[in-house]
Amino acid sequence: MVAAFGRRTQRDPYEGLPPHAVVFQVVAQELRPRRPSNDGDDPFEVIFRDLYTQCWAAASEDRPSSQDVLHVVGLWMDQM
């Protein structure tokens, strides 16, 4: 999801941080990329934002399963 986030915004969400610092901060301090300020209310943007936000949940039981992700992405792709 982070790769998709970076492609969408054309920015590295952790620009300037070495990889080991990113890993530590994600695990120890729940670091997550900031959402772009221009998210808007487009239904596809809302679905995408909700999906990648759910995938970032620290607790595994709060994250969607791979089947859930594939289902949402499939529905999203069907509408394009």
C-alpha cells in the first residue's frame, strides 16, 4: 500500500529517513504516512484511502485479510 500511496502522490512518504529508522518508527511509534491534503470526496479515493488505512492497523486483527483486500480491489476495478 505504501508503494501505491507514493505513486498516487508522486512523493516518498518517508523522504529523508533511512530505511532502518522507518522500520523502527513504524513498529515502535506507529508511524504512518500523512494523507494527502487533496483527498476529496471521490468515491474511489474514499474506498482506496479506507483500504490502505485499514491495512496500516497496528493490531493484526484490525487489518483486512488478503481475501478482503482482493474483494475490495476487485469491486473497485469493476467500476473503472
